[in-house]
Amino acid sequence: MSNAGKRIGKELNECTTDPPAGCKVSLKHEDNLHEWDVYLEAPSNSVYAGGHFHLTLSLPKDYPFKPPVLSFVTKIWHPNVTNDGKGSMCLGMLRPDAWKPPNKIKAVLEMVRHLLLEPNVEDPVEAQVADQYKRDKPAFDKQVKEWVRKYAQKKGAE
């Protein structure tokens, strides 16, 4: 097994035996350490409460020297996640110029869950969502709750 494979196996074990709060992690396919399924339960004290989100995590062949790629499979109304059907996520530490090899996937997942509590509206990928958050928080909250009801109920997330 390559060094990357050993590192990924160790991190997978860490994320499955002692997962971050509200997270469940598994391999997408048993024979591929580079593709993970992540199920994330929104924090109960967030506007996303009650939401269960499916994400995919892809690890490049040269991980940990290149960052993982995270995408929301479940649609979400969030300034840091694209609404284009790809669910691409904007997370500072995942930028190639910001990623450091000592970073761990567990910390990435904790940060993703924290973004459900506090979106980063100063660095959005969806400007209209960030503007709504800043200008009309009640409308933002209403839209989030509608999308959680429509797309992120437990039955639709797994």
C-alpha cells in the first residue's frame, strides 16, 4: 500500500471509529479508499436543524499534498455551496494554496458542520444567497427551512 493509501486508511479508521459530531463516514466502494460517502446531521441549534445531508469526499491520488474535494449531494441553500446541481463547496482550508499536508479529514468535516452554524458570507460561492443572508436574514432562514424540508429530511438523505 502506498504512503497515501496508508494515510487515507488511518484517517478513514479515525473518522469511522471516532467520527466528528453528527457525521457518519463510509467508503463509496469497498475497493476504493479515495471516494467516501459522508452523512451529516445538521446541528440542532442551527437554521438547518432536522436536516440530514449526503456529501461526497474525493481524495486525490497525491493526498495529503493536495486537498480533498467535498460536494453536497443533498441540495442545500447555503452561501458556501453551489446551487448548480454539483454542490461544490467553498471552504478556505480546501483551497490548493491554503491546504497543508498535516490537515486532517476529520477537521475538514468538523469545519463543514460548523458552516451550518455560521456560513462564511464574506467568501461565498453563491453571492445571491450571501446577500440574502446579510440583507434579509428572516427570508434566508425561511428559504433554508423550506429546502431542508424539501431535500434534507432523513428519508431523502440516505
